[in-house]
Amino acid sequence: MEIREAVPADAERIRAIYAPYVTQTAITFEWDVPTLAEMEWRIRQTMERYPYLVLVENSKVYGYAYAGVFAERSAYAWSCEVSIYLDRAVLRRGYGKQLYQDLEARLQTMGLQNLYACIAMPAEPDPYLDEGSALFHAACGYAEVGRFHRCGYKFGRWYDMIWMEKHIGTHPTAPREIW
């Protein structure tokens, strides 16, 4: 198993991993699976500023994680949003933690201080969504810092969304410029 930077050629496999999350779950609030061209663009766009990593085993991509802009204002430059998706065939093998650890190390080297994860949550027991993502992030050191109630609608149901946060820096008085 190795973790490496994604390349646009990984888009087809990344799309295949992501598609069931779009069509079968409320983990993402996206309703339509992005096209291959859209996935390629997302990878390139992300890598202009942030890491976009893939986890590879036996030459096959089984997961990916990336960072993105938390908010556009300059004062937020030291914060970013993170996302992770794994092929369902490799869940609960520790791959997600390894992928996030690598991503966090790269972000820390860049000077990032705060990581945020936007996570869909069921408002009540639900066949399309459980609390697995929140539990995974909590196990990785994230803490819930906010909840939006019934803000996302998918599959004829309303879902909550939480923000989870993790500090990875020392928050210096004069942080080095990132961008």
C-alpha cells in the first residue's frame, strides 16, 4: 500500500469510488455523479493550492483525500476543509486513518493550523446515512464545533450537517504567509 499525489489519470477510479456515495448515500449532498471531465478538473483545481492524495494497493486506487478552501477571506488562509472517500471494499482496514495522517502531515508542513470537515448527519435513523463519518473523524482527533439542522435534502429526506475541527498547528503570533 502506498499513498501518493493524485494525477488527472486517477479521475476515472476516483469517480468510481465516489459514485456509490452520490447515488446510494447521503454522505455527500451531491445528487449527480460528476462527469469524468469534472473529476479531472476538480483534481487539477485542488492541486493548485492543496494536496490531493490517493491510496494505492496492487496498482489500484482504493481511496482518496484532499484539502480545499475553508473560506475565501485572507484571514482564513491557515484553515482548510478536508474530505476523504474510500472504496467500500476496504473500509475498516485503517486505510482512512493512514490517508488522513499523510494529508495532515503535508498540510502541517505547508503551515496550515486548522482542519475542518463538513459531515452529513441523519436527523433520525436513516437507511442512507449513519454517524460513521463523524465517528471516524472523532477517532482521528476532530471535535464537533457546530450543527446545521435539516439543511440538506436528498432522497426525499432532510439531513443535518455538522462541522468538525482539528488543530494541527501551534497558532503562532505571526504565522508565515501561505499564499
